[in-house]
Amino acid sequence: MGWFGSSDKPTAPDPASRQDRQRCWDSRDAYFTCLDGAQVVKPGDEGSACAAPKVQYEKDCARSWIEYFNKRRVLAERQQGVLTQAGNQLAQTKKQ
């Protein structure tokens, strides 16, 4: 409202607050668990499968954190694929 009144706008999460950080991490974990269950690697590609956890995740986390976590998820999956492939190649080399 005015200078001293409260606003009806939702407040952005405060990353400096321990409770807000924990809430963000919990929401992220719930959303990523849902993505794992739907066998989706890239967040946003799940359609409506994980709508509720996604809404909570976007509500509880700062936009910059969401972008970071989403990129890390894709990168981690990519790295896991490379490591698996390298392990398979090593196993084949040892057989010969």
C-alpha cells in the first residue's frame, strides 16, 4: 500500500535466510525426485507430470538458483553418461 503499509505482492525468497535455503533445497529435491520418476533429465521437459512440485520449487527458490540447479542436473546426467561409457570401454579392453 503506502510507505508503511504491507504490499499484497508475494515476497521473493531470501537466500540469506537459513529456513528459506532449506525450503528451496527441499522443494528442489522433491521436484527432481519427480523428474527422476518420470525419467526426465531436463527440467521443463516433463509436461504436466510434475506440475505441483515444479510450482513449489519455483515459489521457494530464487530464479538464479533455479537456473543453476537445472543446469547442474543436466550436466550431472551428461557426466554420468560419459563415466558409464568410459567404464564400459575399460571393461571391454580388459576382456581382450
